[in-house]
Amino acid sequence: MHLPLGLLFWYLILMAKSIVFDTRKRPPGRPAVGSTGIMVRMPPSDLAALDKWIARQPGEMTRPQALRAMMAMVVELGLKAKGK
């Protein structure tokens, strides 16, 4: 480097502060959230039925939220049918 001695001194001090060494290893990808992601492929007729069901529900709902709500209802109905 061809900096005057005073600038070289400050350059080294400022650059040393800007370099951070993080020795912790982080796993690649998104952080864990305590759930398992699944991908579901649906034919257009099933998606249309799902969207129609969503439109009849109160408030805004996404397709994943709708599928979770439907699954909860089915599980609840199954438990009632078994008498538990």
C-alpha cells in the first residue's frame, strides 16, 4: 500500500474493526420451526373446489391455511365418530 504513515495507521485500525470472525458453524437453509414441510400436487378441479371453499369462509385465508383447517375438521369429525 502506498498510503502516508498516518493514513495507513488509521486504515489498519478501521479495517480490523470491520472484519468479524464468526467461528460458529451454521447449518445451511432455513432455521428449524418445529414442523415438516410437504408438497401437495392437486389437479385443477381440486384446486377450484379448494378455492370455492375458501371463498365461503369468513375472513382471508390462504390455501395452506385452508388445508390445515380442513384437516383439523376431518380429524375432529373422526374423533367424534369414534366416540372419543
